[in-house]
Amino acid sequence: MQSAKIFSGTGSQQLAEQICKQYGAKLGKVNIQRFSDGEISPIFLESVRGDYVFLVQSTFSPAENLMELLLMIDAARRASADKVIAVIPYYGYARQDRKDRPRVAIGSKLVANMLVAAGADRVITMDLHAPQIQGYFDIPVDHLDSHAVFIPYIENLRLENLTFAAPDVGATNRIREIASYFNAEMVICDKHRKRANEIASMVVIGDVTGKDIVIIDDICDTGGTLAKSAGLLKEKGARSVRALITHPVLSGKAYENIENSVLEELIVCDTIPVKKESSKIKVLSVAELFAVAIRNAYENKSITSLF
């Protein structure tokens, strides 16, 4: 009899366990073997023949997380799984979504090609850096929205002068949707970069005097942009500044930058494991959201309400 089975790569073990708890199933048994030179060899320790196999793995750094997922997809396909669904809470390489300069790779398209070539039948992911990446796939992509997790949290804050801030012009559509939901104003932090992770200049478009600012974004990498945005908003007269970020990449001096910033708090999702504790960082789980998406995908039900 066909059934749904959920397995996890090493990068998303904790989230996968929470997803299974919400789903009401046990996490499938898989052994991720490694040779002495680091080569990866996944082995499913139970039959997946004729089953819907859901593989939970975020593809954050190092690149082994992506390679591990590709090999798991291949192993499931060769073990005669009926459907193989890649559940990728954080889709890495999404920032490389176009040729913004000559002679550069489009990494997000390459990753999409590899997932399809490995044998994935479907992808379930959340808050792609660029929504149009869905079009890089020739298989269905379910693109979940973190607003389902963030909105209840913001409502509980009961901020008097709630105003949303877009960290750059490209994020305006995302911010406009949630600002419209709360019937709140929005401002834009327009930034110009010299190179990746380095800001040359930044200006605030809109009035923030006396406002309680909530910055919404999909990725926090080094935290430099976020810290600078928060500082500038406070300089312009904001009463408070906090940020809600989906994917806590948090590389380099990110924790130091966040701790030393004027941010009241940084709220993140557990799409990527947070490496260490911080007095300013709070984690919200997306496990229930993904559990519902997995169940509806298995039962061929709509998941529109999760977008």
C-alpha cells in the first residue's frame, strides 16, 4: 500500500523531527555514510518501494548539504519510490538568480537543473530570494510564505505605530502585502552595494518619526545590512526597530553585528539551524506549515492557503 515517508538529511535533522511530530509520523531511517575523504553515500534503512518519499534538507553552506540531498533523491528513485519530493526550507544559491554582471553563473538555475536531473518530482520550499526562481523548474514547486508564521507574532506585539520597512527596493512587493494586511504604512531603505555583503550607501524613503518599525526580509547573512538599516531608521526618529527574517544564514560576524545593533530583537524561522544563542535572536518554527504542505501534497489537496 502506498504511504508517505519523511526522511531528513543531516542539515535539517531537528526541523524534520518537528515536522514529523506535527505530521504524526516517525522520521524515516536513513544512514548518511561518509568515506574518509568526505565522499557522501546515503542508504535508506527501510523500503520506499511505491511510496511518496519526502526528503527534508535545506541547502545552506557547506555545499555538502546540497550534494547530500541530490544523492538521497537518486537513492530514493533507484529504490523504486513512486514520488520523490524535495522539501527544501531554505533554497541555497537563490541570490544568484540572474546575470547582473557579465560572465557570472546563474546558480539558482543550475541547482534547479540538478534537482530535476537527480529525479525530484516536486519541490516544496519557502520564501525564495526571487519568486521567479519557480520558473527555473520543469516540475511543480510549492512556494510557502513565512507570513503565516510572522503575522500572528506581529499581532501579539500590539505595536502602537506599526510601520513596515523594506530593506531594499526589491523587497517592496513582499512588504506591501503584509503592510496592507495590517493597514499600516511602509518605508524603504534604499541601498547601493559595491560588492556582495558590502554597502556603499543607504537612504530611507519615507517618514519614520515616532514609528515602531518592523523590517521584513528573506535572508540575514552577515547582519551588516540589517544593523545599518536599523541604525539609520533610529537616526531618522524611529521609536523602535525589530526585524523578522525567514532564513538565518548568519555567517561571518553576524552574531556580533546583531548584538551590537540597535535592534530590539531579530525573529527568524528554523529553516536553518541557529548556530548559537543570542539575547536578541528568537526562533519561530515552520514545522507545522511544512507538515500541512506535505500532507496536502501526499493527499493531492490544495495548499493555496499556505502561500
